[in-house]
Amino acid sequence: MSPLDPRALRRDFPILERSVNGHPLVYLDSAASSQKPRQVVEAMAAYYYGHHANVHRGAHTLSVEATDAYEGARARVAGFLNAPDARSVVFTRNTTEALNLVVSSWGGANLVEGDEVVVTVAEHHANLVPWHFLKRQRGIVIRHVGLTDDQRVDLEGLQAAIGERTRVVATFHMSNVLGAVNPVRRIADMAHDAGALLVVDGAQGAPHLPVDLQALDCDFYALSGHKMLGPTGVGALWARAELLESMPPFLGGGEMIRRVTLDDSSYAGIPARFEAGTPPVAEAVGLAAAIDYLEGVGMEAVAEHDAALARYALERLDAVAGVTLYGPRGSDRAGIVTFNIDGVHPHDVATALDAEGIAIRSGHHCAQPLGGVLGASATARASFYLYTTEDEVDRFVEAVVETRDFFAAYA
Amino acid sequence: MSFLESLYKDVILEHYKRPHNRGALDDASHVQEGVNPSCGDELTLYLRVDQGVIRAVGFEGEGCAISQASASLMTDALKGRSVEQALELSRAFRAMIRGRPPEPELGELSALQGIAKLHARVKCATLAWTTLDAALEAPEAEATPD
């Protein structure tokens, strides 16, 4: 029994009614970007048609309404994450910008040569490349933690990698390639025991798993709106209030200041200090509507639905010869199925599936170092969300078999 | 003929499964690495140019059927051509991938014509050719106007 009814939910997603290359669209690329329900688009339209002005600036009615909408969205994000208070939620463009903010502002102010940052080999580039900047600029040391044989993060290796100079552990909540869910609380305890902070890339976790920041006990959590039914152009960083209070600004400009003279400036309190310039107000309103939608369905139900589809897909693909599957099996496996067809490059797999109207991702999934670990520089990935049906998984599996057979004819 | 068959013509799949001129050249005069950053596919091209004529060609790297077949067919076509003729062939190939009818000199390379309709795969088809242009120090083809 499915924890939710994807067929009913699909009626809210007009794009899922279209066809691609003569076939009904099967959208299995939600881990890259989710589709949007009418409720999100309509909330943004209602904001633009009825309430838009710049925020925090004018004394006029529209500006006050826009400010209320924007700050209301901040409170919705805080509630969704069970954050202790809304002022420690900073709106950003996306997860990538949120993680860059952490590295640039907190890292720039606190890390010196020889300080260590521990990451896993399965990080998205967004949680790796910004740390490389500090390695070049400051001479920090980046330590890598590998995977166990069953392709989970090696927690013993992680414990061993944390040492006296470790200042930060930075890792994902849910892997965008392996579908593995990290035991964030356990990792937070390891980091804190060593006096280090935990930075969590929540790009996949926030859309697909219930998030309780007070239970996870991490220090930073980053997310993207567009992966969780919201619009592009808005994301969020949550940080412990006392950390945010201590951090220097990220970008300079309007809104983030207290007082400016020609020679110098003093800075606003949190979160405004980190939100220079006109923020993505309509996008924040859209994100709040997306959160309303997700909470209406229930995040426990979303997580269970995604994971059940992954179990079903893996079970069916296990029976298909010539297919290699990646990622762990068990209760810590979320709704992502990464695979390869022997002798067929994943780009060709994606093109063949697209010809059947099935959208999957192919390539390194912005986690290039992981390819070396898995022994596959590129992989194909199907990812599921609350609107994905079992019938779509069936169509996907059948297309994988047909693709294997098409290319096998030339082996 | 299905869409897939029209795209992945026999000649493409044959060159993918059994590529020609695969491997490094010990006596190469030009060695050039090419990368498609959007997918991570990499290719190394080896040329032995003697008195302005390409005498030998080889390539290494991993990639999809489109990129590997394009590289294999390209290396076949380059042998015996002058540097100028090679660059002219590269321009003709790029024009075809942008949707123009294939020039006769493209020969078997015209099997890749179908990529013009598949924008997501254009970079796969042109990886070997941008690498060739870089090797011969031609201006980047991406920058030439249509």
C-alpha cells in the first residue's frame, strides 16, 4: 500500500501531461530538478499580480506586504526544517551558493594553514570545489573518507579521519548518486566530540526526507528550492544562530548594512547581513508554497514512497542481465537508482530512453571523484519523487532492457 | 526504421564497438587532450604531421557511441590530408552538425548527420574535432558564427 497517491498528486503538475518524442513523458530526473505543482506557480503569480514591491525598504503598503510575504516564507522554511528560530535561515540562490557562503564567510574567518576539512568521496562538486578554494588560498588540508563495500560512507574511516586539526566535517544528507542516506546525527556527534563543526549538503535531503535540524544536530544545512517543488533561483542556508552572528558578510551591498560612510560600513544583524541586494522575493513565496504542498502530503510519506519505488526498481533490475546497479540496499536507501548497462555508455542510454519519452540523467552527476571510486566515470540515474508511479518504473525498466538489446546487436 | 536506428546507424555502432586508429602514437608530432566538461568524457588525440601532411593519427579515451564513432571516423578521414584540408574537413563537419547538408568530402562521416537534431549530443559528436582544432592551433570552432 503506497503511503501516498501519486495519480491524484499528478493532477497538480501540468507538465506531466505532456508527451516527449511521441510518448507520454516519464520524468525520472527529479534529483536534478523537480517539477512544479500549480500551487507554487499560482502563489508566485498572486504575489506578482497583487503584492510586489521591494522588501524592507519602503513605508508604503505594497512594500510592507512584500516584506511580510518574504519573512513569512523564511518562517515556513524554518518550520519545515524544525529550526529553533527563523532568523538563522538565510535565503540564497541555491545549495551551491549556501555552501559557498559557509566556506567563504565562516571558513575565511576561521580556517588557517594546516586546518583540516573532512569530506567523503561521494560529495557533490558544490561541497568540494569551494573547499578547494580555501586549500589554495590558505593551505587547509582536505581529508577524504571512502565507501564501504556496500557503498555507504565508511563511518569507521570517517572517525579515523577526524583528528586534532579537524575543524569541519562536510558531507551530504542524501547522496545524489548512491541514494544513500547518511546518519547525520552520528556524524555530528563524531565531529562535535573532536571540536569540529558539521556542514550538511541538504540538496537531496530537504526534498526527499523529513528534516529535523534539532535532532540532526548539525551546524550548517544547505538546500535548493527547485529540487523540492519550488522555483529556481532560491535556496537557503540554515546555521546555528551563534555561528551566523559571528560570521562576516558574504556579499556587500544594500540591505546587509547598518550604516555606511564613504570610507567604511558597519553591518546588519542576521539574517540580513548575508542577504545583500534585492532578494528573490517571489521565489521565496514559491518555496513557501512548495513547503505547504510537501507538508500537506507529509514528508514521511514522500520519503517512504520514493524509497518503495527505488526498492521496486532495484528488484526488477536485479533480474536484468547486463545491468550494474550502484548504491546500498536497506532502510538507508532513498529514491535514486544509478546504473550502467554493460558496454553501453550512459549518454547513449539516456538518448535511447529519451526516444521513449523517459527523462533520466547521465554523466558524472557533478560528483566526478565518485566515478573513480565506483570504477565508472559516467553512470545513468533515474530518480523518483512524489508524482512518480509504479507504472512509470515499469516503463523505465522495459526501456532499459530494450536499450541493452539494441546495442547488444552490435557487440 | 526507428528513431534510434536512424540516429545510431550501423556505421556508428561498428566504429563504436571496433574503433579504428585506437591507441597512442610513439612518434607523434602533436598530442592534444580534449574534455567535455558537461559529461567528463576525455579524449587524447595523437597526430604525426610531416611537411604539412598528416601521416598518422591515433586516439585514446572513453566516451559514448557518438563521441567514439566520431573520433574513429575522423582519424580515418585525416590520414593523408594536409593541415589545411584537415581544418577544412573540421569546418565541414561542424557545419553538418549545425544542420547544413553534408559536404561530399565528409564521406562516411555523414552518418553522424542525425546529431544535428539532437542538441544534447552535439558536444559528444564534436569533441574529437575541437581537440583536432586545438592540436592544429586553429581558432576555436565554437566561436565561429553560423
